[in-house]
Amino acid sequence: MKRINARESLVMSLRSIASNKVRAFLTALGVMIGVAAVIALVALGNGAQVSVQESLQSLGSNLLIVYSGAPKGGSLVRRNTSNIEPTLTEEDLEMIRSIPLVIQATPESTATVQVKYSNLNTTATAIGTGPEYPEIRNFSPIYGSFFTQAELDTRKTVAVIGAQVYKDLFGEGVDPVGQKIRLDGINFTVIGIMEEKGDSTSDSSIFIPITAYQRYISGEKEYALVNVQAAELDSMRDLQYVIEDELLALHRLPSLDMADFYLANQLDLLSTVQGVTETFTLLLGSIAAISLVVGGIGIMNIMLVSVTERTREIGVRMALGAKGRDILGQFITEAIIISLLGGLVGIGLGVAASWAATRFGGMAAVVSVDSIFLAFGFSVITGLFFGGYPAYRASRLDPIEALRYE
Amino acid sequence: MSSMIELLKLSRHYQMGPTTVKAIDLIDLSIEEGEFVSIVGPSGSGKSTLMNIIGCLDSPSDGAYLLDGKDVSNLSKNELAETRNRSIGFVFQSFNLLPRQSARENVELPMIYAGISPKERRQRAVEMLERVGLGDRSDHVPNELSGGQRQRVAIARALAGQPRLILADEPTGALDSKTGVEIMEFFRQLNDSGVSLIMVTHDNELAAQANRVVQIKDGKVLWDGKAEEWVQ
């Protein structure tokens, strides 16, 4: 049984494509756009994932936060603690600091305050905390310095102001260090400016020693929350259980259901956000995949026209000894080559579009090798699937009828 | 020794709604190697159906067709394709060359399906074109050739697979009379060099130029004998 080899099919198909370049290009265009869309949109999805992860990481490394208040769930990055009765004590803080899995811990309480400088007036969030804060929350002064343990111990009325507060009160180019601002009527000396974080809450904050905060701003002895830096990401869950148990004991509570505190850790946060962005990427990819299917239908359409147009050629080939499978092979190869060419150009376009989105659109787009292989494979399968039916029709033609076709 | 072609009580019926059309009805016919036979008859006589069956494009409904002693009446589609490729060379009225391929590539076509290597194909195609007097036209596409030249390319293509038999269907039908005469002369030469030929035509004068005439009417053989004895 003789049969023509793949090379012959390939040569025949290339010849037929070359003889009608415009049509081949238009046919491939659908696949091209489909593949480019899959790659670019998946890249955007990946980019969103990476940038969200980065911003989560920027909250601080191995961060675990103990909040005051009953566990309600649902709260993620930052919980509004201003209207919750603080329940965490200095004793709680010392206990947390004594756990070996903890590198450091620092309290935090916040309140909205009136800020005055000369004749300017604004509102800001006063954050009372400890000197460990910059390290734990990965958020440091860009100018001047943060307050020290000594300043905390002596309840110094010093303040490190957020970037937005600095702009509102002083304006660019003015050195605020040493200037006095009034928080709810109390004089504080500015000793530094925090780096710009990009979110309005952080940039509109004023950091003061927790001792001074308690004395002059809130008048309360308890903390709204405690920031904890865990030794490692892997043991974070264990650390959470230890802190929960110890706090229940200290607060003389029977179970977590009755707790007046709750914990949130970065790991949970990360996995939640990851889930969301993965769904996002999948959604974008699926939308793009639809255009790939549309491209495939385009191939089918043109191949059907091509089979009809070339009925006579098929008849001649059959009369000269071509078997059904030879004809099938020729047309399928043609469809695959067209969609493959479309796929290759589409990959180029997709990568270029992703690059352009990053470069000019300010969007984070990360092209994954997976999506390239996926799109490439998809375009071959598209050719095979949508070229298959027209090729099958061609192979089933009756040579007598086909020869008679005008 | 058996004949090259032997048709035994061969019939081809088509079902057209409730009626059965007997395109060929119980034909017995044998053709020897080296003959030049014309099959003649008006349209609707069944000669095209007969040619399709002899050319292995169609299978009979009943009876047997022995090609070189081998019954080919019940072959599968693929086996028929192989038989066509190996044993039969077609020459069509409208040439049926592939328009975008050169003369040489057209001649190579049957050899592709015979699985002959590109190098040998090329060489044989050029030889065939030289044989039909078109050695200098091998790179021309059909559009650049005259009708007679195109038909000669088609004859070269039919010869390329070294078939047992050339089957020509109205080979001069699309040509002017002068070129038609040339093609007929060429067929005579081919036959003199030992090639077996069957020509199907509705033109009695043309049919008379073969050595033997088989006249078909209503699916049956009306007359079969030497061309010079045939009374039109």
C-alpha cells in the first residue's frame, strides 16, 4: 500500500497557500487576533496578580495583626479600628513579644485628629505606635527619622508626618523638621516625613509615640491592634494559634467564639487575593479564547469555499490515483499551516501588545511562557478541528462528480 | 492468455426514484493489449458510464470486470484509486491540468500518488514531455500553452505512470479541427509504439480512425468490429 508522505502534503499545501496569499492572510487573521488576545489578556491578568502580590508584600514581611474586637471576618487589608473599643493591653503585648516565633511586635492605635500648622488646618489620622513600626510594616521615613525607644519611653511629643500631610501643610521644598504642628491642640515637633506609599490612608497619617498618643489623644490604656512580625512565613499559622491561646488565657475567655480580639495573617490574605486574581486571569483568558474560536470558524468557512472551488482539482487528483486520505491530508495540512502561521504572528502581536501596555499604558503585563505554548497549541488544534470537516468533505467527493463540476 | 480487459455480463443500473435506469445492460467485451479501440455512441447511450467503469472510477452493479485477469468489480475506493494510478492514464476533453502548476509538475502528479521520489519524478516528467514534443515547455503553466500543447501535456501526464492503458474521453472535443487531427496522429504514433488506447467519442469520423470500433446504444453493444468494416 503506497501512500504519499507528509512532506508531499506539506509541499502541496504550501504551494496552494502561496498561490492565494491574500486569502491565506485574511484567513489567518482571525487566529492571529485570537492568539494575540489570549496572550495579551493573560499577560494583563498575570500582571495584576503580580502587582497585587507586591503591594501585599509591601505591607510588611511575615506580618500578622492582632485586632481588638469580636471576630467578624471579611476584613482584609485595613480595618477601621476607630470606633471599636480597644481591648489589647500592655500585658498582651509583652506576652506576644516573649513568644520565640515572634521577631518583634508593636502596638498601634488610630484616631482622626485636627492638625494645625501656622494658619493651615487639615484632618489626618494620628497613629500611635512604637519605634519597630517602620521595620514591621515596611514603611519608613524618607526624610528625618522615626522616633526612638527613648522618645517613646519619655512620651516625647514628636511626629513623623505622611507624604500627603507634608504637602498639605508645608508644600514642596520646605524643611518641616523642627517645626511645631498642633494635633487636637497639643504641640508636636515634626522629626521626619514618611515615604509616599500611594494609598491615601497611609500618606495622610501622622505617626507619634503610642505613649504620647495615649496621654494626649485617646486617653485610653489599651491598643487597637498589635503588629507582629513572625520569624518565618511557614510557621505563621502555628504562631497564630499560640497567640490565640495565650490571649484567651490572659483575657480569661473560654473560647474563640467569645474572643474580644481576632487575628489576620498575610498568608490568608495572599491566598485570598491570589484566588481572586486567578479568577480574573481565567476570565480574561476565556474571553480571548472566544475570539480564537471565531478565528477557527473563519478558517472553516474559507476552507469550505476552497474545497468547493477546487472540486475539479480534487477530481483530477483522484482520477490520477489520489486516495481519500491523500486529499484529506492535503487540506488538513493546509488548514493547520494557515492557523499555525496565524498563531506565530499572533504570539508576536500579543507579546508586543503586552510590552506596549506596560511601556505606554502604565499597566503591569507579564507574558507567561505557558500562555504562549497554550496559544500555539490552540492554534494548531483550531486548524485541525475547523479544517477537519472541510477536508473530510473533500476526501469524500466522488471523482466522477468532481470531474464533471464546472 | 487472458485479455487485458474483459467485461462479462456487465451492468450498471441507477435507481432514479421508482425507475431503474440501465445505463449499461449485460455487456460482454474484451480488449487485447496493444489495441486502439474507439467506443462510439450518442450521448445517453451509456458510453460515459462504460468509460468510467473501464477507468475504475465507478464499479458495475452486476457482472465482472477483469483487468489483466484480475476482477476489479468489487474493489474498495482506495483499491480503485491504486488501480487507476497504476494501470490507467486519463486524457480528458477539457485537459484538466492544474492551472497553477507548470507542465512538468502536472506530469509529475500521478507519480506523486505512486510514491515515486521527487528526483525520479522530475526526470521522468521531463522525458515524457520530450516524448510529446514539449521538452522546451516544461516550466510553462497551462495558460501559457495552446490547446493542442495542453492536450499533449495531459497525454504526457497519462503516460507518466507507465499505465497498461490510455483512456481518452473526447480528446479532440475542445480543439480546433487542425489541432484535433494532430492529436489523433499522435495517438496513432503512440499506438504504433505499443501503447493500448481506448477513445470514447460521439464523433463517428473520429471513431473510424481507430483500429476497432465498438458502437454502444441504449446500454448495449450495437456493433463491434474492425474500423474499416464499420458502416456508420
